[in-house]
Amino acid sequence: MSTNKQLALVIDLNVCVGCHACVTSCKEWNTSGSAGPLTDLNAYGANPSGTFFNRVQTYEAGSFPNTQTVHFPKSCLHCEEPPCVPVCPTGASYKRKEDGIVLVDYDKCIGCSYCSWACPYGARELDEERQVMTKCTLCVDRIYSETLPESERKPACVLACPTSARIFGDVHDPESEASKAISERGGYALMPEWETQPANHYLPRSIMETIDAARNDK
Amino acid sequence: MRPQFSIIFFTTLAGMAQGLLFFVALLNIEGPVLSAPFLSMLVLPVSFTLLTLSLVASFFHLGHPERAWRAAMMWRTSWLSREVIALPAVMTLTVITFFFVITGIVPALVWAALLISILALWICTAKIYQCIRFIQEWSHPSTLSNFTLLGLSSGGLLLEFLLMIWNEPGAPFGISLISGVNFLLLFLALNLKLWIWRRNQTLKPKSNLASATGIKGSNIRQTSMGFMGGSFNTREFFHHQTDRVISNIRKIILLMTYVGPMILLAFSMNSPNITQIAIALLMHYIGLLAERWMFFAEANHPQNLYYQRVS
């Protein structure tokens, strides 16, 4: 398993400012890319709703005065043991052997939503107009592109992030920037209790420890 | 989870047909007990109709029903795929049984095959839910027991009703005895349901905001799910009903699915009455729809942790 490539994102919660640039750039690229269109319902009405592969959420923790606000980007984690794949009755959901990306074949998907039930993270969204299951593709149509300049062969969200909070790379290669960030900065996976082994990792905020240390100093 | 009406109708209709065929196959496997006309003109056509209706209902669950045939592909890993094979298998065996009934005697092997396919379909249906390990309400053997017991009780009630409208003389057992068996099944199913509800109440969710986000610190709360107008995640995984509606539906389930039919059956153990059995069957089925609705509504999906606040 570990000899194969496993592409993933490592998200640095220290520097994410919650600007949603990754959300809009993801939507922009993927709605016109091979995974699209990502349709919107009632786009200019009171309750607009649509398909997105990436969301930025906001959380608070602690109690005054030791509080923190954490912006938390969330997309498919490309699990090494993806629970969404074996449940698919048609084989439309699959995990690529060559790079570990979990994808949906839209031509085989029957829109039964069972894979979304089998994902504890809520990473999959059924496209209301196309009636097929959609999810983050790690911009599979960008990262291997032969027409884009080398420097742009990264997921759209990574390129859009103004604070470089998103690191893209092979988490099975110990020398990659992503692997180093995980090992050196305490990268962790979400909901480890379900043993899905997410490939995407998050880097914990260290600011609170710094503030605590400063308080204890005086 | 959002209750899915296609699946509510599919599981209740197929379950009833399975229960009916199960009893008929069990009674006849050692030799003909129920008369051939009763089987060929009533029981088997009714079963087949119910199975067909359930199949039609299941298609309404799909975004692309025209690709439904693909769903039989992944039977090696997917219980849904296995179910897609098991349902037509039960239907085919029902037709085969029908042909044996009208041409003579049904071999024990055919009844046995029918029994096995019925059990297989119950297992596949229940396992679809039971195998999702992080929906703790579903991930328990009681899911299979509940589906099977309620399939048997609704099928048993239907058999009793059909025997009475046919005035079937072939049975060496009285309607009173069948009423007793159905009463017992409902009593068991009721106790199982109460046990499941108690278990659901005491479940400790394995996931929480700390494990879902990994944020260090106490008192983690969401201030924004990242959008305001709703999404697939807010529609598919919440029942969107108030606690009051839920508690009222629980009362309806207890009354309609279990207690009401049990009272009517208790009366019909002494003096069998076709109207009573018809009402019991109707009540039980309406109750079953509510029971299956609640099966979805009371399942808590861990993804809901990520979708708590709009701001």
C-alpha cells in the first residue's frame, strides 16, 4: 500500500483566514472541467443552493478570554480505506490505484446516494440537476494536464489560497512537502475512530500554545 | 437521515410479500397443505404483485433509473448490489412456483429455494443499513431482526386475511391458531422495537466535534457551516421535523403497528372475524410505513456534526 502514490491535501489551520477563495476557485475550475457542470439551484433566489466540492466552515473553541476562531476547509479526504467505494452497487465509485484519488464515473452512477450515506464526512454531494454523485477530484484534470504550465499543475484550491494554507503532494513519499508537513507539524486525520485512514491531513493551530506560553511567562 | 419514501414503500411491500411467501413455503414444503387454487389464484399472484410494486417503488429512489441494471455489477462488495439480485430471484422463484402449482405438485426443492431466496433478500436489505458502521442506530443485528420480524408479521396477517376471504378449507389448522401466531409475532416485534428505541436513546456517539475537526480546546462549536441556502448535506441527512412530531409518530407506530392489531387478533382468537383481520392488516401496514419512516429519521449520521449553524 505505502509503495503506491497517494495524492492528498494537507491543510494548515494556522494560516487559513476563511476567505473562501478555495471554494470559488474549485467551483470555477470544476464546473467547466471534466467533473462539471456543478449545477446551482435557485442561484439568484432567496435560498441559493448548489454543488460544491469544497466548503470552508468556521468553528470557535475555548472560553473567554482564551478563545479561538478556526476556519476549516472541508472536502473529500481521499481515504486510504474509503467506506464509500465498496458500497457502490455499480462500481461508479472507485479509488485509483496509481495515485489514490477517489473518483466517481458519472456515466455509471445511478444516483442512489448510498455512497454519500457511507461517508462519515459528508464529502459527497448529489448534483440535483445531473442526478449523479459528485465530489472533489483533486483536480485530476489539472494535475496531469499537458497544456497547463508545470507550475499550474496543482488543484485549483491550492493555487487560489492567498496564505498557502493548502499543501498538495504525495503523502506516501516521505520526502514530499506534504509528508514533511504532516510529520514535522503534527498533521492529523479527521474522525480517526472510523478507521477510514483519510489521506488528507490537517495541521493543528499552534497559536494557542504560544499565547498560553506568553501568559505563563509574565 | 431524511426518510426516503421510495425505500419505505420498497421495504414494507417486499417485506410483506416475503412474509407471506415464507409461511406458504414453510407450510407446503413437507407436502401440499394449502390447496392449489388458493395458491395459484390468490397467494402467488398477490405476492408477485406486491414484489412488483416494491420493485417499482425502488426505482423512484434512483437519479438515473435507466441505468438500474448496472446495480447488479458489484455483488462482491456491495449489499445494495446483492439486494438488486435477490429481489428478482424471489420474483422468479415465485413465478416458477406458480407454474409448478398449476401443472401439478411443487417439489420440496422449489419451496426450499423460495425460502432461501426470501431469507437472502431480508439479509441483503437489512445489511445495506447495518453495514454502515458509523450510523450507530443501524449498525446492529437488531436491524435485521426488526426487518425480518415485521416482514413475517405483515405477511402472516396478509395470509390470515387471504385464508379468510378464500374460505380456504385445506388448512388443518384453524384461523384461531394463525391469529395466535400473528399475535405472538407482533408481541416479539413490539418488544424488539421498544428495545431498539431504548438502545438508540442510550447510544453514545463515537464522533464529536473534537474528533470531526481535530481542533484542540474545550467547548468547540460551529459558527458557520460555510453557506446559507442549504445543500445536499443539509437535505439528505436531517429529518427536518420537530421533537413533537417525532414523539407523536412514535405513538402512532406503537398503536398502529403493534397494539391495535394485537387487540384485534386477541379478539379473533376466540371468534375469527374477517372485518377485524382486514382492519388489523390495514392498521399494521400504515403503522409499518411510519415505523420505516422513523427508522430513517432516528438514524444520526456523523456528517451532521459539520452542518450545525448557518451564519
